[in-house]
Amino acid sequence: MEPTEQLSYILPTLSATVDRIQAMQMNDPTPCTRFTVHDVLNHVIVLGGSFAYLFRGEEAPELKPPAVYGRVPAVEFRKVMDDLLDAAKSPGAMERTISAPVGEMPGSTFARFVAFDGLIHGWDLATATGLSYELPPAVIASVDEFARGAVTSEMRDGDTFKDATTASDDASPMERLVAFSGRSL
């Protein structure tokens, strides 16, 4: 599955998940260690906004999360995710060399990392807030296949990625991918 196709499923699903988060859940802990729901939203908004610039071959300015208190920044989140998807689909984005946080790589490889990150953070948000998080099995399988070949032991520094955990024998494909990412189930 092409990376833009993965993102075409993941980013709208992520936005739809954020649409269902309640303001009272913003300070709830998530499976992403040290991050609350609010922190994950801010992280994804800032990185997603920055990544859109990279896909377009532009220098990303220093972005800050929206100053939103007492509500979920669902509108702001969706705007960033829509722009990120548009940028990933923009002419030349998949061929362009991108200097990403995990190194220099073709846009198509970077888009796969973005899909992996978005898929996992969507699961973090859904798990923390008790929401369902459903994506086609082919999307999960495609992201999983990429992640297992791309995430190196050097990337498992405890910050970029943690060491993989063990999923139970009856774990779903998503749970196995989440465990591979370093989340505890």
C-alpha cells in the first residue's frame, strides 16, 4: 500500500477520534509515557504542521501548539491533518529528499514514518479516552511491515522509540504493532 494511501486512511481517522474526545479528558494519561491527551494533541499538531512544510520542500517555521484551554482543539487538529495530507499528496512530495527527525530520506519513506507515528498516536488517544479506533486491516498490516523493517535498535533510545514490549498470543494486529512501538498493553 502506498504511503499516501495509508495517510488517506490514518489522518482522517485520527481527526475523527479527536472529534470525539471530551474536554474533561484532556489531562488524562495516555499509553505514550509522560504524555497526557493534551500533550499528544499538541505533539501531533506541531509535528504534523512541521511535516507539511517538509513535504512541500519548504523550511518549517517554529510552530507552537494552539493556545486552547477548556476545550479540545478538534478544529485546529483537523486543519493540520488535512493540510498534512494535502502536502504529502503535493507534486514531488514522495520523491523529495526530506531531512526528517530520524534522518535524511525520500519523502515516500518519511510518509511511512508519519503513517506509523499517526497510527500509534491515534491508538494512544483512543485508548486513553475509551474510544474505538478502527482502521482497515490492510492499512495496519502495511504500516506494520514498514515499521518492523525501518525502526532500528539505534532509534530505540527511549525517546524516539522505546524497546518493543511483548503482546499476548491473542493480541490483535494493532496491539502487536503497538507493542512493537514500545507501548505496554
